[in-house]
Amino acid sequence: MAVSTEERIILDARGSFCPGPLMELIRGIKQATVGETIEVWSSDQGSRKDIPFWVQKAGHELIGMFEGPDYARFVVRKRR
Amino acid sequence: MPNRMSMVVFSGTVDKLYPAAIMASGAVAMGMDVEIFLTFYGLDAFRKGMPQTNQKMDVNYAELAPMLAQLMKEKNVPSWYDMLLKAKEMGHVRVHACAMTLDLMGLKKEHLDPIIDDVVGVGEFVSNAKEGEITLFL
């Protein structure tokens, strides 16, 4: 589910299993324009490794990773 | 060397079709091309109607099958087939049917699920796989 706020696109992938949240992020990045910020929410353990790895490999910027009790939030800026 | 993962999918049980779909998704996520070669029971699982109805699980883990099926339902895990479709939408995933198995079963491409791109011989698949970095057997 995508919710667009003024400054960022939020992708709620909670409850989705590996590699679901990463796939959501890739899809979101594809649709976004360069410079836009995308935030993906994930309750999947694998995302904590997979998402930062992919972001670096794909040449985007991981602005932050915020751990919560039930899920983590990954804030990514599209760079290319 | 092409950035490619090749997979031979021999098994037709759901528990093996899941890793095939998940590996394909992971490879696509990492920007790799995926070539899937379906043979024997793996191809049987792609006969028209089978992806939507097949519930076979590895008999060695028969006692776990109902529990796993229940858990996946409760947690809304998408089917392996939907995962594979999604991977195909997002990247380069080619699904090939084994020509020999088709002949053996007396089937034609039109008897197979539309996710299948073409029918190829083992020689073509192996020579393509040879150029890639990863080949898996499931």
C-alpha cells in the first residue's frame, strides 16, 4: 500500500515476508523520480540486511534505518 | 560473464516451488537475469491449472505439511506462483519447459501454464547456464 505525503512516499510492507518488502521498495523506487524519498515499513527480519545491501548496490542512498518494537522503517533517497 | 542465475526445477511439490520462486525474486532484486528450466515433476506443476490447485508437499515432511499450510494462510504468504509472476513482472525471468518431458508426457505447449515462455532442449539450457555465475537444482 502506498501513501504519498508531501515529502516522502510511504510503502507499508508490514506483514509481508522475505523478499516482499525489498520487492515493494524496488517497485516504489522504479516509479519515483530522482531525488524523491521513499520510506518502507517492514516487519520481516531479512529486510534489515537485504534492504541496505540492495540500496547500496543499486546506487541509492539509505538516509536511515529506524528500528521499532514490531517493525523497522527504512528511509531511502532515489539517486539515479 | 552474464549476471545470470539458472535453475533446474525438477521437483513439483509446493515446498520446493517456494524456494524456486523466492530465489528468482532475490536474483531479480539484485539485478540478475533468471533462467528456469522445468523438468519432470517440476514441469508437471506447470500444467494448465496446476499452479492454482497443486498442494503436494514432500512426503518426508508429511506431518509438517498441514501446519505449514495453515501458518502460510494465517500470515498471508503469497503463493509461490504469485511470487514468480511478480518476479517476472519486475525483471528478466524466462521459464523454459523441458522438451523431453513434454514428449514423454505427450503434452504440447498449449497444455502448459502461460507463464512458460518456450520449450527448449537440455543442450540449449546447459550451454546458456554455462555462461552464468550461478546454477541451482531444486
